[in-house]
Amino acid sequence: MKRILITGALGQIGSELTIRLREIYGNDNVIATDIRMKPDNAAATGGPFEILDVTDGKRMAEIAKKYNVDAVMHLAALLSATAEANPVFAWNLNMGGLMNALETAREVNAQFFTPSSIGAFGPSTPKDKTPQDTIMRPTTMYGVNKVSGELLSDYYYHKFGVDTRGVRFPGLISYVAPPGGGTTDYAVEIYYEAVKNKKYASFIDKGTYMDMMYMPDALNAIINLMEADPAKLIHRNSFNVTAMSFDPEELAAEIRKHIPDFEMTYDVDPVRQRIADSWPNSLDASAAAEEWGFRAEYDIARMTADMLDKLKEKLS
Ligand code: AKB
């Protein structure tokens, strides 16, 4: 990777990934794109930035050619709860955007990354230590998009030789840019509310276990996978990755170690609860560890201490 085009660069992952990649590869070698400019987002102002609606394949290819990119990182997508509320729009945006990004990578002969998700699994998937290769029959539009995306990426690899790579991300937790419209978002909101108000009403019920990961580990996973020796990759789209699995009660208990009077209540959202219930409790990430050395640094304790420190600073 020398010159990288990122779509959705001002979103939850992109806001931090763009900056990390600019540190590694140089400011001018990371081209951030998003559907709108956010002047207060450092990813938009610290290097090249272009407005791009990912459903416009012609413009995407033009930008890739203008900057002579050799890697495309396609992050722009609707998350699970938003996709469930707007399934047709989600199909058009998530799949249309992905097709355009794959076609762009094929046209300019670029390496390709796009994230899949724990949402690619469904109720008939084994729930605990979910294997890398297993039943994938998701019951959400987001999940249907993610499985289709994994298959399409494999298709572009086998049919056209595009160097496609991907990971199945769990819920991603960060203090920089908020997620929007996801099922795992409770695990981000809880920290903001703990710092601001010392209480939180969770829209996901106690006893609901989902995989999670702190953003620094997610960024390392993307960069290490993209730099991995292709000869060592048996799997490509996509690798199970995870750092921890917890339910809302366990997260609240961890927060109470720092904010003893933190109060947790429940106001369960049936739509997001149904989505969460269809996802695994915990993933087996051993294929990622074996094939490209994936390893997470942050567990729930280390992540919570860092999140609360950083948020106290940010919100003061
Ligand atoms: C979501 O909740 O939709 C995402 C995901 C797990 O893919 N955070």
C-alpha cells in the first residue's frame, strides 16, 4: 500500500484510520472521501479530501485515477439498525457502494479492503466460539449485505485477481467519532453517559453477550491484514476478529470500578434486541491469529480505563 483511497473516511472507523494511515504512509498518500465535508473532522482537513457518494461509481473511479491509488478501503455503509429500518435503501447503498468500490479496485489494479461484521452470522450459526467457517444465514438486511459482500469480494479475487481482504468486526468502541445506527452502539453510549450523568438506560438487555473491540486494535487489524503476506492467507473474506465478549451488566460493573455510583437501567429496544439475539455470543479468531498474526491488546478492563480517561478529558 502506498496511495490509499478511503470511502466513508469521516465515519466511526474512517475518522481514526485515515489519521493512522497518514502517519504511516504520509499525508498526501491517503485520500479521504465522504458524502459530506465535516470541517471539524481532522480526517477531512489533514490531507487530500474529496466529496464522494459511493453510489456514483464513475466519480469513485475518477478520484482513484486522479490520485493514482494502489489500495481502496471501502468503509461507507449503513449499520445494522439503520439498515433494518430502511432495507431497500440499505441494499442499494451497501451493495451498490461495494460493487463500485470493487470495480474501481479492479480498474486501477488496487488492493482492496472492506469490513464484514459479526452481523454476517444468524440464529442458526453456532453461538459460542463461532468458527471461521460455519453456517451463515443472517436474518437482517445488514447481515444479508455482509454475507453478499464477503462472497462478492471472494468472486473479485478468484475471477479478476483483485487482492481483496476483510475482517468480520465485532462492535467497535471509541471515544473519537461516535458510531450511528448500530446494535452494539450501547457499548459506546454507556461511557459517554457514565461520564456526563453517571447513569445509562441500555437499549440492549442484560444477559446479551456480543463481541467487542477497542478501536486501536481494530486499526491494527486492518493495517496488519493489508500488509500480510498473501501467500499465508488461506481465508480472505473475511476473518473473524475479536477482543472480548461481555453483556451490559459486565460492562456496567467494569465502569463502577472507576465511577462507583454509576447507575444502570434498561429500556430495551425490541428491534435492536432481536438483531443482537441473532448474533454470536463470542467468535473464534484463531484463523486470523494463525494466518496473519492477529492479536488484540485491549481487554474490557484496559479499554474501560482508557475510554473513561479520554472521555473525561474530551467532555470537560
Ligand atoms: C452494528 O452494530 O451494526 C455494527 C456491527 C457489529 O457491525 N457495530
